Amino acid sequence: MRRLLLLFALILILGVLGANPQAELACFKVRPRSPAKKHTQLEAAAHQYLELLIKGGTDKQMEEAWAELTQIHKQLNITDPLEDWYRTLAGYDGIVFKDVTAELGLADLQHFRIAIADYDNDGWLDLLFDGCHLYRNEEGLRFADVTDSVGLTEHHASCGVWADFNQDGYLDFVSTSYDGDGRGDSLMKNHQNQRFYRVNERAGDIADDIPSLSAAWIDIDGKGFPSLYVEKSTEQGGYYNRFWHNTAGYFKEGDPELSAKAAEIIIQQHFANTDNWDELKGSGLYFAPLWADFDNDGLMDLFVNSLYETERRYLYRNNGDGSFTDVSFLSGVWRYDSWGYACGDLNRDGLLDLVVGSGNGTRVLYNVTNSPNKSLFVKPVWQDGEIVFLDDPALYPQRPNSPAYGTKVAVTLTMPDGSQNTLMRELNSTFGSYSQNAPELHFGLGQASTWNVERAYNEED
């Protein structure tokens, strides 16, 4: 009775302090069991530590629980890998990511911003870090550093975003710089998939002495020549953002109203049955939510990052009934703080992978979810003044590498029972402040027997 009263008192105190009662309670229950040495007691302790890790806690609690769970795995002489063992304990069979950074030859990198695209149009997605470090995808097995060979060794930048800005079929990019004393923002033209050249002097000098944070492409004319919006720093006197209008590959400053300070967009979403959503939505430590279908069930899941090393990352799995389940720990994403991050199918297995840049080191997380669900990738590109859809990476080299940003695609699924469901996606050039997903639209098809792909239009189009 005394212990029960103590537990209730602890919950009340934590509620007043605004902590996570479930996580703290799990930690409380672990403490008297942690010295246990017998096999059954160790198993019981493992379940308690696992409960804390799943529900979340402070950074210190999470790291301590992780260390204890790892030690128990050794003490019990478990032959299964640690991750497989604790997922079995939890009865978990959902979304799973594996850190393959070292296997891909990317160990010991420390980049912050990421843009994913197939720069050489060979059907494999490549990685551009911080607008100046390029890694070529060698069929999903390794990434080769081609920064020097493509002419970027002396190029200094902080962010990069891909687009074919002159519609010649080769994928260019714009780089932005936070260093006001550097070369500033740069239009980097792709010369036949071999080298990149700075063409500000010919295509339009978008550089100025104002630090830039990020940029986004938007085809406001609908002709395949994307214009550019650049976010400027506000730390030194509220600088105005800049809008550069693209006319057939040549840039000049556009509407002054668009060049004014951008309006703030606040994204708020209600989640049912998610214990720590109140903590997440009330914190200024999290930003740039990424919606993606990580298990190909046709439902959009949510990945949210933190800017700080002491805050964990969140992954919420969509349950399909308006509620979401926090699978941050069990999926394997919880430990990595991230400044910029993006997704794309790097190894062409039909699942979306994650690339994370942070002060703790760059990470590539392959999606190894065991799922029978099917998927479809649609790449909208401009060809001869028209937008065409590509759905086979093997055929990409035969078409222009000119992403049709702003294109909306609808896929109507027919399920085995005859019911239908329509999925909608739009190809955007960037999200958040620092990242760019692969310019391919991903559709989780679930167990659909057939599907139909068509371009979607706004009512006024």
C-alpha cells in the first residue's frame, strides 16, 4: 500500500512539473530491479528498461537505459543481435531502419544539410551535402566522393537544392552561403553530367553580401524554367528574402512583394492516443516535419527531428484511424540529432531511406522494414515542353533529368475486395529550411491489386 501511494504521489508531482509521467514511472520501476542477477530477474529488468526506451524520457535516462539493456543482452548470452532481441521482446514488427553509414563508405563525415537527387541520370540517387560535397551512388552498395572530379573542391557553400534551371536535360543546383564574405549564392550548371560550373555572370548574378539560409525552386510560369526563392538571415537586422524570376534560364529579381520578408507558416496537427505529442508540439526544439510512407501501407507517417544533441528524434507510425504510434526507439531513429534530413530510395528496394546530417556525424539509415506491401515511384520530368511520368529507374537515362516541380499526381488504388482509394502527391523542391527529398513521388500501394496513375490539377487550372 505504501509503494502504491508513493507511485501516485510521483505521478502527481511529475504532472505538475510537466514531465512525461509514463517515462518517469518506467524509470522508477527499473531502479529496484537493476541490481538483479538471476536470469528471470534480468529478463524482468530488460522489459522495464525497454518500456522506458519505448515511451521516452530525458536524454540521460534514455542513455542509461540503453546501456543497461545492452549489458543485460550480454549477461543473458543472447545470440540474436541486440536490436532483433529487444524488438522480439516488445512484439514489434513495424518500421525498421538500419545505420549503414560505414558500410557505404561514409563514416566520419560531419555535414549538416542534405539534397538528394540523381545528378548523373544513371537511375541511382546521389547525395549533395552542404551544397558543396557530392557523393555518387554506386548502385546502393557504396557512395564515392566525386567532389573533386566534378569541380566542387574550391566551392564553398552551406546549402544546395537541385533543379534543371535552363531545361537542357541536365540536373543543375543552386548553392547558398551563410558566409557574407564568401562567394555568396551560386547557380551551378551541370555540364553533361561531368562537371559543375558557376554561371552567375551569364545566367544572372543572384549573389549578394547578405547571408542566406536556404532556397526553394518554384515554376510559377508552368513552362519548365523554375524560379528561385532565397531565405535570408534575420539575425543582423531583418534582411529581406529574395525572389529571382527565371525566364528561359536567365534570372532577374522578381516581384518586390515576394522579395519581402516571408510570412511564417505554422503547421499544427492533432494526434490521438499519442502520449508525448503535447510535449513535442509545445517544444521549440523540433522543426521541419517530414511526412512519408515508410512501410508502404498507403498511410503517411511522420518523422520529426531535433536541432540539439540532448533531444531525441521522433517517428510516428500512422495507424489508419486518425491516431499515430510513437515508434521512435523501436524503429531505430531515436538516437540521431539532425539539422537537415531527407528521404529517397537509395538502394532501389522500394522503401524510403533516410539521410541525416548533424553535429554528431552524418548518418545514412536504410529502411529494412519487413513488409509485403508494394510501392510505386513516379518521376515527373519536362521533355519537349511537356510533362511526362517515369516509373522505372532503368529508363531514366533515356529521358531528360528535368524535375517538373509543382506537378501533382493522383494514384487510384483498387484493393482485392474491390474498394478504391486515391493517393495524392506533389513534387516539391524542398521542405523545412535545409533539405531536399529525392525528386520522385513515392506511393505506398499496400496490397492493391491494380492502380491507375494520372496527373491532378487544381480546380482553377
